[in-house]
Amino acid sequence: MPSSSVLNPTQPVNQQIYRILRSDIVHCLIPPGTPLSEKEVSMRFDVSRQPVREAFIKLAETGLVQIRPQRGTYVNRISVNHVKNGCFIREAIERAVVKRAASMATDSHLYMLEQLLNQQRVAIDRNQLDDFFQLDDEFHEQLALVADCRLAWDTVENIKATMDRVRYMSLDHVSPTNMLLAQHYAIFEALKKHNEDEADQAMHRHLHEISQSILLIRQENSDWFSEE
């Protein structure tokens, strides 16, 4: 079932629709091949077609949908090459980010990161995978803020939509949340010691997990994937 259709009147409509549809696709609520109708989506959110069209364009830029002129908009299958390239770019950015964060982390920064880790533990204990998924992103976003480079996270966020579908599909068995949390703690401990090399290696091990998980996820869900 798709997520909430309630929009915040104080925020840009097209951006909200994009985020909601992105979440629905990433969380496997809208499977590959599903047609997306401007008319139906505009009715869902009770808005005109223009912001919906703008949201579709943004989804196409992230690789989640394909807009076919005169034929419609469809949810893409997961591109193996897109995921691999996204993993390569994300690792290059986040390893640089975490090294810088290790040299800049203050007690206040470490406190905020530790709070996020505690929240992740609670989500795991309650088997709240969606909450853990969101908190995982917040942890990585916070690292970029510690490194005083918000643009780094914005760049990662823009390229990882296809990768996120694999991340979500792997949470319950291929990449267990307890293992991911342990990897987060390894990054956190390196930051506490202000050890740049240790933080770099901890991030490498953590992000390498996605590259490995796609192999098994593709075997289990071959109809969801393409080699393009």
C-alpha cells in the first residue's frame, strides 16, 4: 500500500510528491514496470498535473522511472550497472567525508551520532525496518555535517535512489540490521579516536556491503533487475 498522501502546505508541492513517490518505489510498494499516471497521482495528492510532472522528471533523473513520450511513465527495473556505479561514487565521497569528519568531530558531534546509534538499536529491537532504514541515512547525513560539507550528502542522496532499493530489499536477511549497526559503531569509534585511517577503512567495509548484497538480491528477485 502506498504511503501517506498528505502534503505540507508550507513546502514545495513538487518536492514533496517526489519524496513520497521515491519512498514508495524504494520501499518496494510500487514494483518495476508499474505505470505512473499524472492524472492518478494528481488526484491522489489533490493537486494540478504540473507539480506531478516535475516530480516525475526528478524521479527519471535518479533512475527510478522512465518517461516514454506518448506512452507514459513507468517504474524502472533495478539497473545492475547503475547500482555498481552508484556504489563506486558513493564510496569515493563518503570515505573522504568520514576522514574529514574524524579530524573535525567535537564532543557535541559525537553525542548526536551516539544518539542516532541508540535510536537504531531501538528500531532493531522493535523490528522496525523502515525506521532503521531512515536512521541509517540520518547517520550518514550527520557525518557529512560533521565534516562541514552538506553538499557531499546532497550529492550522495541524488545518486543513490536505485541503490536504496537494493539496500531495502537486503535488510531482513542479506545485510542484517545488527551487522549494519556494528559497522556504524566501528565508524563511530574511529571518529572518537580522531583516527582518519581507521574511519576510512570502517566506511569502506560498511559500504562494500551493498556491492556484495546486490548479487544475492538479484538471484532472489531476477525479474526486478536489468543488466543495463
